[in-house]
Amino acid sequence: MSVNRRSFLKLAAVAAASSAFGGLGFAADAKAVDRIAMLQPKWSKQTTSVCCYCAVGCGLIVNTDLKTKRAVNVEGDPDHPINEGATCAKGASIWQLAENRERPPRPLYRAPYSSEWKEVSWDWALGEIAKRVKKTRDESFTEKNAKGQVVNRCNGLASVGSAAIDNEECWTFQAMLRALGLVWIEHQARICHSSTVAALAETFGRGAMTNHWNDIANSDCVLVMGSNAAENHPISFKWVTKAMTRGAKLIHVDPRFTRTSAKADLYCQLRAGSDIAVLGGLIKYILDNDLIQRDYVVSHTNATFIVGDKFTFDDGLFSGYTKNGDDKDYAGSYDKSQWAFEKDADGLPKKDPTLKHPRCVYNLLKKHYARYDVDKVVGTSGIDKENLLEFYKLFAATGKPDKAGTIMYAMGWTQHTVGVQYIRTMAMVQLLLGNIGVAGGGVNALRGESNVQGSTDHCLLWHILPGYLATPNAALDSYEKYVTAKAKPHLEGAKDPKSAAWWQYYPKYMASFLKAMYPEASLDDGYHWLPKAEDGETYTWLQLFEHMDKKAFTGLFAWGMNPACGGANAGKNRRAMANLDWMVNVNIFDNETGSFWRGPGVDPKQIKTEVFFLPCCVSIEKEGSVTNSGRWMQWRYQGPTPRGESKSDGHIMTELFEAIRKLYAKEGGAFPEPIKSLSVEMWKKDGEYNAHNVAKLINGYFLKDVTIKGKTYRKGTLVPSFALLQDDGSTASGNWLYCNSYTEDGNRAARRSTEQTPEQAKIGLFPNWSWCWPVNRRIIYNRASCDNTGKPYAPQKPVVIWNGEKWIGDVPDGGWAPGTKYAFIMKPHGHGHVFGPGRADGPFPEHYEPMETPFKAHEFSSQLNNPTALRFAREPMAVADPKYPYVATTYRVTEHWQTGLMTRHTPWLLETMPQMFVEMSEELAKEKGIENGEKVMVESIRGNIWAIAMVTKRMHPLKIMGKTVYQLGMPWCFGWQMPHDGGGGDSSNLLTPSVGDPNTGIPETKVFVANVRKM
């Protein structure tokens, strides 16, 4: 018989299984069983899961002892198309994460001013928390604001977390919080990738990774910048390696020489905080050498649009700027109406497809980046000039129609006061080169938590509702006003018959969301019950802790997060927690947040905050879905039972909300309607939280018989696709983006078939493995991979092809015939935005120095910092301060994850990376008299930490604007709570500043200034 790779592996597995388990009575039959069954001994059950660490989404096989119900082995799933059985160090250690004696077996309680934890029962803990929630809500509830506008808002309670919980739990948590009236809702995405969403949504229409992990193999040039993918997303790198074996070039640009650099064809070292200068120079190089993919640019981008004559740019400032006083959180703001396009009689943008008009976007782009010559870029970034030109040459070569280049970036780009504009710059490059929507192209955000994509989609963030619907604000005082305002710009764009202007269907998605929250309520009542934000106000992570520091909150949920280590200016966060009356910390292990009251330099007898620690189970102990960076929604199954008395997050949320609801039913209280009317019964099965039921609610139901285009869908039927959602309240969908994920055909996230058509297999789409939003589309904006006749620009690796009757390949981004609709369907006018008029700090990215910098000026303008940055004027910044002469940056390491909460409690991982260190060049170490391995003190204007000196050749001094600049590098994965003896050190976020990007508030933790000295 013929043996392909898969059948060979199956036969090999049979042989291995027969050998390993033959003595246990296991009979292997290659024709009758799949691989999972082949490897399954009779004394254990096997379940499939997904890794709980980074968002590559590697598949796992979990073996659970049938008698003890405990995990005995966790390994990579060889059938999984992403990891193909491989795991990184963290994935390989998940068994030890679950079977870990450090996990508290039951809830803990810390009384005010107490110096110890006390074990308590679940009933007592949830009952007491419910009382605290109700008291805080009743006392701080605001029905109307100072203007008399109805806001129905709970001001005294805030929540942070979580990107580690399942999709279904995320939706449940946001529903619970919004029913309580919270607006202070934040989670990991704010501080890691919120700038991604704002940048990519502005540019393309959606805020997610454009392609997926396997597709990297199709690239001709891979640029890793703002990321160290080989160490922080190790399995992603197998697809980089695959691309390189096919002839692709790998470029790495980073402040440090890392394992990614070691694999690169070209490495460029740069100064942290100078990336826009480098990418602005790349834009100039592309334009000066006419390397754009012209047909793509003219057909698919707004480069042809003509900008109105009010738009100007002068010496670092765009037109319409107003500087704010120190009483405002933001340094300044723009009147963005001055950046509007010139309109025709129908209100549509005027265009010049010849690209000759002096105010068309293309020519304004040329003018803007004319200043970004190579010498200025070199002088600002420190990159070697020869290497810089080679970088530009290699990547710009992907502008040929049959070539594709991709970018892999992560928090090295996102965590800046210009983080959105970092990503915008590269997104603009990709539009100019025709690299969006194509195989091997894209702007690929490497998200760092297993479900940070899904938790962002389900919107555990103050400014968005599930599916990226906007949080209501006070001025929109009725449902009709709200949906009219949100749909208006898209309805105007739809006047162009070639614009899909997909957000014109906003009322369908909002109506369906409200009915998922409150199925028995009218749309008007459901909208009335949602809390309203104040007009012009933001409620971001940094502002949340600023308000907490000013004693604005009574209570806090810290759910699956560790802000005492993970947030910028972590010392401020720890100090702020002491101002709370109570806090609920839900996690696998005790941590620096839950135990902040007993941390270094803290006297528990002075801390009034009550703390409730609720132990949750680990990922392999529960069932539900997570969405990886490539938008694949993957189902994971329960293996072992929850250890001790721990519960799934979904169970905790449901039981807590039921306890709160019972109190309101018994005692009454402030505005009880949303609490008593929330769809909790739809979350449950047999009286308990059930992930399948929530997944179905997220997908959505018909609430009555509905006839659409002659077909009748019966009440209670799952909605097959978001195109069938209705705006009259006859459908419920918790998240329109996920409508199509759990249909009458079954749970599509649980699919495990690698079957593909020949067209799909050519580029590795794997459309039958799991499910991918939207509507299982694997590469978004994919119609842009073709010209206006439907012919792929790269016929050797097409994403979609028009066969004369329909599109084949991937699910097309709209099924219309070629040339009838523009490709970027989520933008009102259907084109990708080279000119982005929706961003707070300008339509074109501009180089500004970080808020902390060794310099008082730079070469591109007299505007030193982002003129609209989020900052708190009372907090000092170190600018050109000789006490803090070095540029510092933070990063992760392979062996640890985020704050290290889970990995520092895992002995295998802690042994390999046991304590805090600081990297420095040999030249700096010599100047300071520091030896490799010595304990040193690292200081910023906010505090200091000790670290072990790592003197290395991986960093070297850079010449920046005539000055020698040394850089320091530190991981942020450590904290005082574990190891218990304090030998691991503490978080580098004790040094980072409370400053943020004006579009999203993401903190600038990737660059600040510091000093290092011998202890």
C-alpha cells in the first residue's frame, strides 16, 4: 500500500503503542483506531487540550489516571497542524503546573490588618464577597451624572483580568460585570496588545493578526521586529524555519542579539524607542525607488484619496492641535476634522488614481517621510548604515506581485507611547508593498497569552462590548441614538455601491448582543441597563490605578492577573491596593497581588484591605475554548478533575453572581433590574455553569420563527452565520464575530480534521481544523490578494481564486464577483488606510522620543515626545537626567511567562531560570567595574531592584546623535512571592513609568531610563 507521511506516523504510533502498552492488554489496529486511541492505555483516559501559555495555540494530549483522576502525562499533540507534536519548555511542563503542591486547595481569607491567610469554605467566601459587592455597588451607584444624563454606573468597584480564562468564561465575566454596572473593566490586552487593535483596525478594519501561524511558511521575507519570536513564541519559529528552507530571508531588528538573531540572515541592533524612524526610512526608500505594488496600491488603498486643505504638518505637529494643562491626563489633543478627505457631491472621498494630485495621500506620504533620510535614521536608531540599507533592500523586494513579506511583532512594538503608530507604520509599509490579504504576508501580532485574542474579542475592556461594539456613552441616551451614531459613517460610505461598509449592519449585532444579555427585555431596556461612560473620558489601566491611588475605589476584582508585578510602575499599583476596603484575587497560586499586604517593606498591621483568594483550576482541568493569535478558536477538554476544592472560573463567576442576585432578591438595592434579568440560566446545565451552553449563546439563537430569503428558521435554532442576525430583537448572539462557531451542525471549534482541497493545501489553510473568526476565514482581507478581475497577484500561492462562478480557496472576504466590491469591507470606503485620520496622534506616524530619554531633542522635529501622550503631571519623568543615563528595556524569557506567577511555581522551569538578571554590554560593565554574575542595583526615578549582572556580547554601545548610548535589558517575570525565600528578586516593572499611548492607554514599559551600580 502507499504510505504518506500521516499514515507512516500512524503506523509508527501503532508500533510504539503495541510495544509500550502490549503488557497492559492494549490491542492496536491501524485500520480501526486514530492516533489518540492508539496511545491510550486502559488505566488512563486521554483528552486533547491547548497550551495555556502563549497564543501560538499548540495542541496537547493529556493522560489522566482513571482511579486518581490526576494527570500523569501531558505532551504535544502530533496531529495538531500548528505544533505537530512539539512543545516549548513551558508547554512541556504543564503536567507539573497541574500536579503542584503549591496550589491552595481551598479559598483563603485575609482579614483587615491581619498578618496571615486563613482557609475558609467556598460558601462562606462567596457569601461574604457577595455582601461586599452589593454594599459597594449600592453605596457608589450613580443613576445620573452631574449633567443629569442617565449613566446607571457603579463607580466604587473595578476589575482587572483575564486573558487566561476560556472564551465562554470571558463572555460570562463581562456579562456579570456590566450587569453590576462597572465601567472600570480592564484586562491583559490593555497592557500588552491594545495598540495592535487600534492600529490594525484603523488601517485594515479589524484589529487582529491578519494571517495565521502556518502561513508564515509561505513568506519570501520574514521581518521579526519588536519581537523575539524564537524565545517567546518558540513553536511559531518552526514555520519561520520552514519558510527559510524554501528560500525566504529572515531579518531581525532588536536592541539585543537573541536566539532569533542567531537564526537570522540579517541582524540589526537598534536603540529601543526608535522604530518609527527606522520604518519611516523604509517608507521613504520604497517611495524614492518606486517599489510600490502599484496596482494593489491604486485598487486597494486610500493612497488615491485627496485630503482637504485644512490638513497640515509643521515641525512635529499636525493641524488642529491643542495643548492640555497639567490637570488633564492627556498632554494634548487634535481636532481630527481638519484631517478629513475632500468630498464629492455624494459625500464620498475624491480620488486621483494617477497619484499626481499634490494633496492625494500618496504625495502627502512622500512629503511627510522626505525628512527620514538614511543618515538621520542611522543617527537616531544606531543601526549600522550598511545593515540598514540591506534591510530596506530585502524587505522592499517583496513589493513584486508574486512575492510576499510578513512581519512578526509583539510587545517590543506595542508598549510605547507611540505604540499604535509603530504598528501603523508597518501596516502602511505592507499596503504599499501589497502584502495584506496574501499568503505569506500580513501584519502578524504575536499575542502572549493563550486567550488574549479571545478575551479581547469578548471585550473585558472598558471601551468595547463583545464583537468590538462600542461602550455606550452618556450623550447617547437611547438605543436608537446609539445605533444610529455608530452606523452613520458606514451608511455614508455605502453610498458608493462598491463599498460593502460592513459596519452598516451594526444595529443587527448590537440588538443580538443585548438579547443575549437580557433575552426577556426590550432593546430599549437592555440598552438602558448598560452602564454609560462619561463623554470624553477614558477608563484605562493606568487611569484605574491612578484613581485607586487616590482612594476612588472600595473593591477590586483581580481575576487571573498579577498587577503587583505585571503593570507599569508596579510600586504604585501595590501602594494603591492598600487604599481598597476589599479585593478578590482569583488564581491558581497565591501571588504578589493577593499577598501585596505582606510584600517587601509592607507592614500588614497598617493594611486595612480584606483579601479573598479563590483557587481556580488549571486549563487541563476544565472544558472550553481559547482563540489563538491566528484567530483559531480551539476546544479543549477536561482531563483531571480540579485539584483540591478548586473550581473553574466559569463556576466561580456563576456561583458568585447567583449569590449576589439572591441578596438583591431578598434585600432590594440599587437598580436591581439588570442583575435579576441577566441570562444566567442560559449559561447553565443541571444547575451548573456549562461551557457548551455559553458557547451556544455566544454563537446565538433565533428567539422566534424568522423567515429570511424564503427559508424559515425556527425558534431555538442556532444561527448559522452573522449574516442572518436581525436588528429587531428576534435573534440573540453574545458576540456576532463568533456567530458560525457553534451551529446546528455542532461545535465547530472542536473539529480535528486536516482535510483540505488542493488549493487550500497549497498554502496550508487547514479550514477543517477548529474554527476561525470571522466565518472560518483563515486569511483576512483575502480578496486584496487578487486584481479587479479575480486573478491572484501570486498565482503560485493563491489565497482565493475566482473560477468564473465563485471564489475558491479560503472563505472569501465577501462573496461578490471581482470588481464589484472593494476588498477592505470593514472600512466605510472599502480601502486600506495609508492615511489614518482616526488616530489620536496623527494620520501619519511620526518619530517622537519616549517619555523618558537621554536626549533633550531629536533630528526630525522640535517636538520631543508624543504631544498627546497619556501621563500624570504630578509624576516626574527622567529626561536627559545624568542620574539615569542608560536606556532600559524589558522582555520575557523562554522559561517564564508574563509575571512568572505560573512558571515560578513550576520547579522544572524555576530551576532553569531562577532569578532576576540585567543584561549589559562588556563596555558598560568595564566602565562601571561590574563583573559577570555579580549582584547589582538597577535604579530608575521610581525605585530600585537588585539583579544579577549578565555581561554579554549580545549588546553593544550605540552612537546616537553624536552620543554614546548604553542599553540595559531586564526580564519582568520575577516577583518576591516565589521563590519563597525571596531569592528570585522582584519585578522590573517597579522601574517602569505610568505613561501611555493616547489611543489606547497602553503603558510604555518597553523603554525608560535607568542607572546600574555595584551593590
